[in-house]
Amino acid sequence: MAEKIVSPGVYTRESDQSQITEGPIVVEAAIVGPTTKGPVEEPTIVTSYSDFTSKFGGALESASQRFTFLNNIAANNFFQQGGESLLVVRAVSGSYTTAKTLTAGGAGANNVIKSGSADNLGPFSLATVSKGTINNSESPVLNNVLTSGSKDNIRWEVTEKNDKNGTFNLLIRRGNDTGKDKVILEQYLNLSLDPFSPNYIEQVIGNQTTTVRKDENSDFYTQITGSYPNKSRYVVVNAVTSPTPNYLDAAGVVGGTLPGAYSASLPVVASGSFGGGTGNIGASNFYGDIASGLTGTQGIGPNDYTQSISLLKNKDLYNYNILAIPGVISGLSATHNEVIDTTIAAAEDSGDSLVVFDSVAFGTTDASDLVTEAEKFNTSFAATYWPWLQTEDPELGQRVFVPASVMMPGVYAFNDKSKDPWFAPAGLNRGALPNVIRAEKALTKAERDTLYNGKVNPIATFAGSGVVVFGQKTLQKQASALDRVNVRRLLIALKRFIGGVGTNLVFEQNTTSTRNNFLAQVNPYLESVQQRQGLFAFKVVMDDTNNTPDVVDRNQLVGQVFIQPAKTAEFIILDFNILPTGVEFPS
């Protein structure tokens, strides 16, 4: 309660303004492609492989066989190599929708059962976060087992309803569990349908949904509807049709216009399933069978990546330094090339990520074919690697061949964890591929030379050392410092930090104090980069020399950052000089 101000004195007040506005999603890498389940075209952060599979699923059954998407293999390798945060965007072909709660037994309307209601239209309904028919578990119940229940879908259960308090418990269970052996994924206790209660179901679980829109510049963005952020990993509240505002009145009596009306609005104790989801992955080609066409790229077409990639362009929302698009291969068709061009253009526009993509299909054996494909691109914001690599499918335990882009995010993650982004993610110290069994082809020295001259990074096989990334060129044609991956990533890191410092100065006074504030943050950071072998030298200028009166009058604050990037030793030259006996060694 506020203090009553009557006599002179000091009066203190409290105003809770601690609600935190979410900042941009900051992760190490991003991958785009199809998955078994999960939100569609909604960038989602995962922090472990188990987190990935819980949100995006495991193996897929297709044409009576089981396969694993390249995104799964990439995510598994990324976290095994020390990666800590990964941004995943699920791309699909066609229309996908969520599944909604069905009444117990799998029949009836899309609502939880309501007490005392003949039509079974319940007081609230849920929708799955994941989209697609895989979320449907509405088949008939036999011995409390859903015949279409699986580890990749879910079921619901209402327990322990309390008419006196107007509360109930809700369980989200795995779709293939049983009544005697429940697998509870999430549990919500003492939920309420009272909008004024702190346990109001929408507030506890969340009710936000996203829709992909296109703006006047033909760029895609997500529009969020719903007042309460989602806290559940599996469901959102689709609707509350029978709210119970002020369930208990001031005297502690159950409210409602008719006796018992409010308590009758509560759901009954029962369990049920989900249904109505649409969108299915048809016949597909996986692993080394990936080719051009719709089914050739794991059940989706190259153009199905475009919208997902466009969503990642907004660097105010998503910060990542590597973007991989496994399954999109430049040598397969012009359409694949167009998707790669779009991805690179997005990286160049934002200036804060490096694109890793593949150039040829499995089975290509001529290094010159790789050079031909690489010649189609000219950018320091992309890199390509070859050959394909054999690894173990994390879901099925089988040995499969995957394109190099599947394994490279893990290499970059290990590089950054052991050193810094401005070190080369290559060589025996940081370019080893421990999860690779063998390369599709053991490259000769001549083939490695051909590839490196053509801006393709070779993946070499060395006796005693295994399979190793042995190149770090970008696809920039002009010879400069930026034709190396480590320098491009150095610039990305510097721009991210220094740009963040500059953002905090927008709308500040253009005075010496503001400029000194900038220098006081940037110079120590660049000194630390220099000490960590990222720079030979640097200089930062933000003073009257570049902020002349006319610049200040235009409301501009100008800073100049001069850097000399450290170069990598890619060519080690050792001269052995044989001298006659008795000759002194040169000093």
C-alpha cells in the first residue's frame, strides 16, 4: 500500500518494472531443413541433442523403411563437438497445421471433456506446438493404449479436479505410454480457468502462436498472436471457452449466475488424445541418394528452404555465426543454386554469418567438378567443403554418407570452444572429424591442390590422423585477407561486438564524452583480441577529425576501426641445408 503523504518527510514507493523484454536469440550456429516433427518455419533454439529430438523428433518411417534427416545428424555432431546452442528452422513442403485436443477415447469435438455436458464441448482446448499429421494420436484406445500413439506425439490427462477451489491438474504424456506405465513429459498442478488467478491456464502454459507473413519488400517475418508467452515445450492453449472469473467470491463461495455453474465448467477427470493435424512427409530420398526434385531432398523441394532462410535475415532477432543448409546442393540443379544464392545474399545483408553449403552429389569423383561449381559463386560469406563423409546415424546406428555441411558446424563449434573464431577451423589441431568413419574418397595431394586453387576446402585422409578438414578458403575470387575463413569470422566477431557498443550510443549526445565512452569499450576489446592472436595491430579513431561540424550537424557519429588481421600459416616451408664437416653454422 502507498504511504499517505501528509507531513513533510521522505516517502518511498515501489514500482515493479522488472519484466524483462527478450533480446535477440544468440547462438553459435543455425541449420535449416526438414525434420520429423516440430514447429514449422519458426526459429527454435536447442541446447542438446536430446533437446533437439524432443522438439524435432528422431527417425522417420518412409516407404516401410526408417531414415534420419540430415538436420538430426548435424545437430548430434554439433553437440558432440562441444557446441552449446543451435538454432533450428524446420522447412516443409505444403501446408502443415497443429493437432488439437480430442475427447477421451479419441472421438468427439476438439475439446477436453466438460463436466455435465452432453455434447462434450469442453471448457478449454490445447494445440500441439509441433505441426503435421505425426502429432495425431486420435485412434481408438485399447487397454489405455493409443493405437496411433508414438514417441513423437503426445496425449493429455486431467487429474484431481477440485470443485471447491476451481482447480485441476493437467498431464502431458508421451503418445505411446500406457495407463499403468505413464511417461509424463510435463505436469501442471492446480490450474484454473479463472483469468484473475495466478494459475490461470493460459498464463501457466501459454497461448501464443506464430504466423509467417510477407512485408512490402517481399521479406518474410513471423507475427505473434496471444497474450501469454509459451512455457510448455509441447502444447499451447488453443481456447478457453468456459472461463470462471472470480471462481470464489469474497465470502469464499463458488461464483456463477446459477448454483454450481462454475464448478460444472471444470473439465472432468479423464485422458484423451490429439487430432486434426495436417501435413505429411511422403516418399523421400535420404543420405547419398539425395538428388534434384521434390522427393530428392528429403521429401521437400529446394524452394521450400527459401521462406525459412528469409526469416533468419533479421539480425536484431537472431544472432548466429554459421548457417548450414544440408540437402541443398549447387550441382544438382539451377533451383538449388538459387536457394544458395538467396542464403548467401541474406548473410551478406546482415554481415554476421558464414554460409556452409555443398557443391556436388554423392558419387562425384572428379575434383574439377567441384571447382566448376565453386566458380559460380564469389563471396567471402560462404565456404564449401568436399568430399562426402561416412558417419553413424545417431537414431538408427547405421553407417551412412552425408554431405560435408552436416559435419562442419561441429568443427566450427570445436574451433571456437578450444580457441576463438579467428583461428582457422582446419588442420590436425582443430579440423579433425572424430565422428567421421571415412571420407567418400581419400584425396591425393594433386586433388587437394586442385580443390584449394578452386576455392574448395579439401577434407583429407591421413594415416594415423584420420579424416581432417585441410582448407579454410571462402568463395571470394579476389585475393585479399577476406578470402580466408578465419579472417571473415574475425570481422564477424568484431562487427558484432563493436556494433553492439554503437547501438547503445544511438540518440546520445554527440560530444567528447560519448566518443570517449565508445573508445573506452572498443579499445580494451580489441586489445584482448590482439592478445588472443586475432590481430597484429589496430587503431580506433572517433574524434574531431572524423566528426567535423558538418558531420555533427547531420546527426551522425563517425568512428573508424583500422585492423591488421593475423594470418594463418598454411604453407610451412622448411629448408634443410647440408654442410661439410667443420663448417660453422650460420648465426
